[in-house]
Amino acid sequence: MPLPSANVHAMSLENHLAFAAVKAGNGSLEQMSRLLRVVYLGYYLRDETASGGDVEHYRQAEQALARCAERAIQSNAAWTLMPDEQQVVGQLLVLLDAQLAEVPVHRFVRARERLDIFVAANQGRSIVD
């Protein structure tokens, strides 16, 4: 059974609003955290769609967000994505939307559990390494 469409739309809206804020240079740690969760959830759902299997999508998006965070922290400036980073992260958002529209509930739940475990245990390591 797929995820309810209302849930898919709500998650997508939250993700795209976070992306819009960071893209416009108005991002914060909250939006950055949301976008990192997009990368990691998509990674855990990567086998659910034909286009989701390429690990390079997730690696590039994770690196783009890391560069954004580094710039913001080093310069004490707004969290913003450069145009090339916007493209990479935007493509991953579209990919996650497709994954969420297709994934069965039980696989989504498992991916969220794996994400929660990764986030709780993460000590600065990459999810795709």
C-alpha cells in the first residue's frame, strides 16, 4: 500500500519550502537540517524507483549542502546555495517526490527508522561513504 497522497504532498511542501528559503538566501539551520534529511531519506529509498539507484545523486547533494553550511558558518552569513548547488539539490527534491509517491508504507517506515538511527549516531560522516 502506498503512502497517503495527503502525507506525500505535505512532506513535499515542507521540503520545497526549505529549499526555497535556502535558495533565496534566507535559510537557517532548520531548513538545512530539512534538506539533509531529504538527501538521507532519498538515499534510504534509492532502490524504490528506477531513477533513484545512482548513489552519485545523493553524494553530490550532500556535498552541496556541506559547502553551503561551511560558507554560512565561516562567514556568519545567510545559508544560501550557489546556482550549481541549487540545481543538484533541486533534482534530488524531484527524485524524492517520485520516491515518496511510489514507496509502500512499510518501506517508507523502514527508511525513516534507518534515517533516525543514522542521525542519532552521525558523527560527521557521510551517508554515502
